[in-house]
Amino acid sequence: MEAAKELRYVPNQAARSLITRRTHTLGVILPDMHGEFFAQVIRGLDETARTHDHHVLVSSSHSDQDEARAAVRAMLGRVDGLAIMWPSSEHNLFADLLPDQLPVVLLLASDESTAFPSLSIDNRAGARSVVEHLLDHGHERIAILTGPSANRDAQQRLAGYRAAMRESGPGHDPILEIPGDFMQATGYRAVSQLLALDPRPTALFASNDSMAIGALHALHEAGLRVPEDMALVGFDDIPSAQYMNPPLSTVHVPIYELGARAVELLIHRTNRTSDTPQTEAVLPTDLALRASCGCAATE
């Protein structure tokens, strides 16, 4: 030990893993690492991995199929398990790359994905509940700022919006559906399009909080009061939502838990315990009601 200390010897983890067949590292591939949503997912992954004496290796696919596949190839042999967030209908994109013995968990995966265990969010129910809340407040002309058309979460949130408008509201009006991409700048730019509609919507449902924050800024610049002139709600409940002016009403998503449960499932599979874990789970959502829709805070 004295010689090792003097020589600053460090065990070669790569060599040790050849014998133990374990790296005590979990791989994570996300579509992006920008923004509070992904930061919360990573925090859930990392803190839970540490409790199991594991580290996390994170990469981004930039929502590009070729980069996603390259990231998977780079992880192979370096990790004991792999969590992949790929919220697209192309759910078999990685099947030919992944060894049968490598534990894999898909995050926000397509419902049709049966090859690997998956964790997803009840997007449809969350969107429907927040739109129904706006309808209960007397709003009938409710616009939606959608997410990327190929994104499964965006598709389900749009479906929930349409269901609420069709079954509890005045019906589905395509002119009130404004295309978006989950980015703040899109929410900011969409406001001018909304204000040009006649009659103007009295409420806006942004399919994620980032777009809602961009829209909120644009509404302030246009001299409109929120919620008096236009009510506003988002989706995700990122940490900064409650600190907006006014605080943002939104659909609460257990973002941290999404990452934490992914690690628990991977650890379970790497340990090969005898009991069979749940292979597919849909995490529930609930409403976080604040002043942007005209409500007092529910928290």
C-alpha cells in the first residue's frame, strides 16, 4: 500500500472489468441536454446511481437518428446498462445494435415498443385535465402550441387537448393549433400569430413549460395581462415555472422520478434478481395550479 501510494498507482478499471464483467457505470442517451427538463432527469439518474455505487455516463443524440446510433455504439462495452430517451415513433431504431445480455430501459418510448422495458408519462391524461380546467374557468376559445410532429409526447398531448375540446368544450378547431418545437423562442414567436386571430383566444395551452415561458414574455411585451387578458398553462412543471410572473400553471410531471426509476430498473436487471420487475410503467401526472390561469397556488 505504501508503494502504491508513493507511485500514485490507480487500478485500471478497464482491465478489472474484463475479469468482473462489471464497470459499475450506467449509460444514458438523451435527445438533448439543454434545459431544466433534461437537467432534472439527469439529477434523478445520477443521485440514484450513486446510492448503488454506480456512476453515470451521459451522451446526447441531438434528436438525430445517426447520432443516436453512434452514441449507443460508443457506450457498448463501457456500461453495465443503458437508458435511452427516444420519444419518437421509431422505437426499433436501436434493436440491431444492442446485445441481448445488456440491460436496457427506454424512456418516453412508443407504446408499441415491446423489445425493452420502458418508462413513459401519461401525457394524454395530463393535457386533457389541464384543458378541462381551462374550460371549467369559462374559456371556450383555447389555443394549443404543439410540440414536434414526430415526438410521441407531443402527439399524445395534442390528442389530450383535442379530446377535451371535443368532449367537454365547443369542439376541435384546427386554426387554434399552432405548430411548435418545445423551444422558448417558438413560444415567443407564436404569440403574434395568436393575437392575429379573430376572435382572439382567451387561453393558451403550451405543450411544454419552455414554450409557455417564451409565450409569457411575448404577452407581457404586447401589453397583455396574464391571466386577465389571456390565461396560460404549460406542461412538465420545471423548477422555474413557479417563479415566473405570474407563476405558471402547468401539468406536473415526475421528472426526477423518471430518471430515478430508470436507474432502479437497470440495477435490478444488472443484478439479475429472481423476481421479475415491471417491464412497462406509465408515470401519472397531476395539475400544479398557479396564478397564470387565474388560480391560487395548489402547492
